[in-house]
Amino acid sequence: MKILVLGASSYVGARIYFDLQKKYEVVGTYANNRLSEKLHHLDITDRQKVSELISEVKPDLIVHSANNANARWCEANPEAAELLNVTSTGYIVEAADAINAKLVYISSFAAMNVGNVYGRSKLQSENIAKKTKAGWIILRPSYIVGFSPNTTNDRPFNRLLRNLDDHVKAEYDTSWKFQVTWVGHLSEVIDGCIEKNMYKKLIPVAAQELKSRFDVAHDILTPFGVTVYPVDKKDNLPVTKDDLFKLKTLELPVYSYKEIVDKIIAEIKVRNTFTISRI
Ligand SMILES: NC(=O)c1ccc[n+]([C@@H]2O[C@H](COP(=O)([O-])OP(=O)(O)OC[C@H]3O[C@@H](n4cnc5c(N)ncnc54)[C@H](OP(=O)(O)O)[C@@H]3O)[C@@H](O)[C@H]2O)c1
């Protein structure tokens, strides 16, 4: 099984690349940030280049993790967001179909909130991904935490690392509640679907419990001696909650919030094993 990870330099894609390369032949791409010399350059908004790279690599399965995940940027740049997060998915599906490859699209719980550009782009992209002829999987993560070889992108977990490493004051909101996704869970679900030869599934991937940004920061950082301060930012983001029965019914791994926190604390303790030289 040969896997192509698009966006292997992203916070999420780098971890998926790192996990899957232990078991599969994995090729990855980057756009601006070459996290490892092994990665190939690809701008997914270039239809011709997408077609050329996919037909050259000839993967059995493509994991697409190269979207802009910043809702504020998407709102301010709707046309660029549409091109990167939606139109390019069409280019990827077209190229996958040409070599009969399957597609895993990393979506988001945000697809349930079509009130903003980012949420709409994720839902539209899901609908395009579902057209992949050889088979597709859509993973819907929520607020993702856990160690990735990319520790620098401005993603929620990497902000926690700045509290730990750079002693940036840890102040986190108590108002908005969400389910929490462990980044390694995404790799495990992809692996589970490959093992079971299970496709055409949309799978929410998260823990059942609702937590705030403060809860997550407090529970992960306190064991490392970091004091986390609560602030009520009166964040009126909608509560994004999904029932996670699908993981159970598909017999894929399920984690509680406590298990996720324990895994992440353990990951931080062996963080040197997640260095980019390994990918
Ligand atoms: N982090 C979360 O909490 C979260 C939650 C739910 C869903 N997700 C989803 O997970 C996926 C990855 O998000 P992330 O948090 O890992 O974001 P990220 O670290 O900001 O990464 C964004 C990725 O998009 C790539 N990219 C940007 N423009 C590109 C282009 N023109 N061509 C090819 N690649 C391009 C970037 O490549 P370069 O860095 O090389 O430029 C990078 O790999 C997204 O689909 C996002 O919607 C994330």
C-alpha cells in the first residue's frame, strides 16, 4: 500500500505522515514549509501539477490534509479560501480517479457550522471527496491536540507548547465547549479503515466529553508545572458536538478525554522521538 500525504508539513499532516510511515510506504508534499527533505513540492491550487505529481507517485491512497484551517483567514479571504479548500479538492479527486486511487479527506467538525466561509468550505469539499470513484473516507476531527513533528504552525496544541517552552503566560477561555480530538487517533482510524478495507464512510473522530480550552490546557500543562489561568471570553461559537457511535459501530479505536490527556502527557515526555529527521 503506497500512501501520498498532501500537506505533510501541516500540524496534522506531519503527524499522519510520521505515524503511517512506520507501516506503509508514504510519500508527502509541502507547499511553503519543507519540514523534511523527503517531501515533494506541490501547490494544490495548480491543477496541472496536481495531476502530474499524483500520476507520477501513483499512490493507492491519498490523505488530503492541505487546507487552510484558520477560520478568520478564510473569512477575510473568501476567494483564496474557496480555491484552496474547495476547488483544489476537485483537482485531487480528478487526479485520483485517473489512477484509481482512494482518498482520505481531513475535514472538520466545522463542516457542521456552515455559517462561516471555513465551515462551508469543509462541507463543500466533503461533497467533492465523496465523488472519488475508487473509494473515500472523510474524517471529521474537532479541536485537535497532541504532538506533531510540526511544532511551529500556529495551531492550538503548538500554543500549549509555547506556554511550556517559552513560558508564555497560559490564559485560556472557559466559555466555549467542544469535543477533543487526539491527533494520533486520526492515523489510527486511517490505518483501521485500510485494514478493514472500509471506505465510503464519514467518521467523526473525537472524545465524547465536552471541554473548554481552559480544561484542555490545564489538564495537559499542570503535570509539567505550568499554571493555567481561566478567562471567560464569552465566546459564542456554536457548540460543535457529534455522537461518536460511528467509531464504535465500525469497530475503530475510541478514546475518552482522560485517555487522550494521558497519551499527550506521555507524548510530551518523549517529544524528541517526533523530530523531523525521522520523516
Ligand atoms: N488543527 C486543528 O485543530 C484542526 C481541527 C479540525 C480540522 N483540521 C483540518 O486538518 C487539516 C490540517 O490542518 P492543520 O491544523 O494541520 O493546519 P496547518 O498546520 O495550518 O497546515 C496547513 C497546510 O496546508 C498547506 N497548504 C497551504 N496552501 C497550500 C497550497 N497552495 N498547496 C498545497 N498545500 C498548501 C500547508 O503547506 P505548507 O505549510 O508547506 O505551506 C500546510 O501543510 C485541515 O484540513 C484542517 O481543516 C484541523
